[in-house]
Amino acid sequence: MNPRVYILAIASFVVGTVELIIGGTLDMIARDLSVSLSAAGQLITVFSLSFAITAPILLHLTRQVERKKLYLACLSVFFLSNVFAALSPSYLVLLLARIVAASSGSLLVILSITIAAGIVQPAYRGRAIGVIFMGISGSLVLGVPLGMMLGNLYGWRAPFWLIAALSIVAMVCLGLFLPKVSTPDPVPLKQQLAALKNVKIISAHFTPFFMLTGHLTLYAYFTPFLQQTMGLSAGWLSITYFLFGIAAVMGGGIGGWLSDKWGATRSIITIISLFAVIMAFLPLATHSFALFMVVMVLWSSLSWAISPAQQHYLIHCAPETADIQMGLNTSVLHIGVAGGSLIGGFVAERASVFYNAWVGAAIVVLSLVCAIFSITRPLVGQKVPLTDNSSA
């Protein structure tokens, strides 16, 4: 596989880290900038919403810019946004810096996926996308503990300086080793919107939305779930999250490998089905810590294994608007995070966090329904549905 894919994965790791890196330093930010803890928490919410909204818009506006040039320009903006965040004299400046970081970061993530898929042979496309998602998932998992460690040692501004420095390293590496990437032929806006009228495409986007919503219904409240069901101490919670993170990172690579070996459609159906069953079994496994850890590792790895197969599937379903589909899919994932957190909070408050896993598993079943519906619909202009044979 093209080694440049790994450089793109490292850049994706740097970009992804900024989303949650302040999660462990919210109390420090609140004290230093004289705002409430809830206001500091909005710095994460605003980032996610900005990421979701701006991804498809910016991708459309920059559709005629050469990809390497665009990537380096976005990295420059991303670098500056983190410098401004580190130097923020007020909450408002920090909030604006987060919006700029989310906007430039959203485009960088999509470009990483599409460039990686384009610079490898078709037989390695799923693995290339999987490597990118290993970088993204690793950044989301490691963001909170990394930010907490740096914040405790050097203050809440230190994580932003680290990301700014890593952005410079990424720019140098990509400038030296990434060749010019051909710009996709511009697709008229009318044609892009027409693709979204296709039920095959729409249901394909709902697949990861419902899966991530179901996942976050439990994961957003995983700490109280662990404490209530097994009474884990702070030390064991740290170990549990560490193992969860390793499994999540490996899941992206496994998902890419499965997508190449089995085909996108078979991988999607298998991963979602297993994910729903394992998630439903989680509460039943809490009587044994060892058994629970095994089930949890499977649950974590499958949560990220779906992404490479899903992206691979979208590229084959709508190759002429692949960039746009990647942007929309990225937005859908962030909306799913927000939706799962909202539903999980409702269940935990009205019933018990013990039931979050079962509610989440039920939502994942909706993801499976959407996946089956999409896969069995024919592409525009074709009379037969897309199968693994036709997508390989």
C-alpha cells in the first residue's frame, strides 16, 4: 500500500485530536476565563456542530482547487486557529478559534479519506480508508487523556500549542512527500442534490447515523454504567478506557481489511449485526469482569470497523460525487454523536443507565434495516442492486 497513506493518517490524527482534547481541562478553562463549567463544555458542542455543518459546504466551495494545495492551505488555517486558541484572552475568542478549527478540520478529514482512496490501487482502497480512520479514532480516544495530562502539567493552553506544533510537522511532511492530486471534475450543484434524492444514497447515510446514535446512547454514559453495574474504581475505569481505546483504533484497520477481503456490502451487514448482538449482551456480561472486558473489546472494535466499509460503499454508489458523499457522511457521524448523547441522557434520567445498552442496540437495528434497504436498491441507471462482486 502507498506509504503516503500513513502520512495522511498522522495528519488526520493531529486534526482529530483537537475536538476532545479540552475535555479533561474544562474546569481549568472555566476558572481562567471566568465562565461556567457548562459554558466551557459548549466549546466541544460548538466544535461538533461546526464540523458537521461546514464539511459539505466547504467541500463544494473548494471543488475546483487542486487537492494538495487545498490540503496545505487548510492545514495552515488549522495551525493558526490553534495558535489563536492558545493565546485566547477571552471565552469569545476561544469559541471563534474552535469554530475555525472545526471548519478547517472537517475539510482536512474528508480530503484525507478521498486522497488516500485515490492514491492506492482499488484492491487496497478499503485498507487505505481504514488506516485513515485508525488515525481519526486514535485521536478521539487519546484526546481527553492527552489534554488532561498536558493541562495538569502546563495549563489548559498547552494542548493547543502541541497541536499547532504537530500541524507544522504535518505540513512539512505532506509538502515534501505528497504529490499533486488531480482535482475531481466539478459536479454541478443540481447533480449533487439529485444524488441525495436517490433512496439508495439517503439510506446509506442513515446507516452510520443510527449505528453511531445507538453506540453513543451507551458510550456517552459509559462511566456511570460501569460504576453502577460493577462498581469500578477510578483505577479500573482508566484501564477499561485504555483497552477500549486500543480496540477502537484497531477496529478501523480491521474494518478496512474486511472491506477489501469480503467486499463493502457483506462487511457492512456482518459488522452491524454483530455490533447489535454484542451491545445487547453487554449488560448481561457485567456479572464477570473478565467476560465483560472481552465483550467490551469486541463492541469497541466493531464501533469503528464500520467506517472504512461504509466509505468504500459510498464511493462505489456515487463515484461522481464521492467527495460530497464523504462530506455528508462526516456530518452525519457528528450528528449521530449528538443524538446518541441526548437519547442516552433521557434513558439514564427517566429509567436507569443499565438500560442504555439495550436502547442503543435497538437503535442499531434501525441501522441494519437502512443498510439492507440501501444495498438492495439498484444504482441510478441500473436494474440490479450493488453487490460485493460489482463493488470490488
